[in-house]
Amino acid sequence: MTDKEIIDIQLEQIFGTKFPQKIQRFVDQELNEGHWLKGYDLAVSQTVIDGDSARRLLEIILFQRSDLRIDQSELHRVVESVLPQSMGANVTWIVDVSGDFALSDSLRVARFNRATMIWCSPRISFDEVVFDELKDGKLKGRAWLGSNEPLDAPFVLDFDSGALLKGPIVEP
């Protein structure tokens, strides 16, 4: 179980729609690899587990790795202040191997370490940001600039500094 996987599962719980399925697959993979923690039997089911079981599984994992716990209320507070579009749009994310992650509110991108924001980009899209990859310190993705073609503007952000290396800044 990697830092990246544990952070990704928490972000799925906070912002996603497939939390029970995702944590169940994760724990199933752990079991298949011979890793057992007391309580993992909650994941053993022919159907998708319920939300309560999913939350209990996450607590079992975070008990072992409390250093990776994201303070959800603080993250929500920060996201709502720096990514205001997040109130009406889907929040998307990508997680680095270090456990740091980037979130998008469909207009801009912000990097976080747990619930602490490291940087926030200027507005780079009119209505959608898709992350393609995060490697070698570069966050690559596509943004929509209002043309008839969705996701028509590739962008690259320096993951350390937040500098926009490729792609335009969008004026509202």
C-alpha cells in the first residue's frame, strides 16, 4: 500500500463518487498480495460494500498510516476559498508518488500536501480541466478554452513551483 494509493482513496471519499468500490478493490488487492489487517474481512463480499464498511476500512488503513490522514474539514475550507468553482463543479485530482496532490475546480489547479495548499495556478480554463499525467515534476493536462472542441488546450505546470510552463492564462 503506497502513500499515493492511500491519499487517492481519501480524495475519492472526499470528492468522488466511487469510494466504496475503490477501497474495496484496494483492500482486495492487499489481501491478494498476502497483506492482512484485522478488519479487512469487511471488504470480502460478492457485491460492493456499503458506505459504513468503506469508512471503517479507511480508518483501519489510516490507523496504520496516520501520517497520511487528510483533515477533511480543513481541506474543504481551503478548497472553498481558493477554488471557488468547486462548489458547483466536480473536483478532479491527481496524486504524486510523494503523496502531494493537485486538485482542480474546472478553472484552475492547486497543489496540496494533506490540507495545506502549496500553490494555486491562475485560471487556465473556461470550464474543464483534465489531468493526464504527473511525473518528473511536471503536471500535464488539458483545458477547455471555449471553442467547439472540448479540452482543446494542453497545459504543463511545474509541480514544485506552480509555474505555468505551457498553456494560456484565461481571463474571465
